[in-house]
Amino acid sequence: MIIAIRHFPDKKRPCIVLEEDNKALVLGYLTDAKREKWLRKALMMENSLQLAIQVNSLYDIDEILESEDKE
């Protein structure tokens, strides 16, 4: 599972997503390019080739989504 910054064609702003295989869960939106730059710097993702960071989780994305339905 990874946390990534993604640009989707149907969204105006960049998204922070949790991804696993072909599934993505949008965690939030960055309001502009400046904030995307700040986040990339904070996560040491300044290299344009690095788009994500690896997350070691005990749960897969389906289990995370299921827990949302129970609340």
C-alpha cells in the first residue's frame, strides 16, 4: 500500500490518496500547487520521479473501506 499525490483528470486539485493495486482511496485534496510542493518536500518526494511512499499496514485497502461502513 502507498500514499501518493495524484492528479485525476476529473478533479481540479491534486489528491492525497491511499493506493493498493488498482484501488485508490482519496484522503484529501491539496488546495494548490504550492501546497503540493510543500508536501513533497516534507515527505522527501522532491524528485519528480518519486510519486509515492510505501506504507506498511496490517490492513489492506478493502479492510480500511469496510471499517468506514461500520461507523
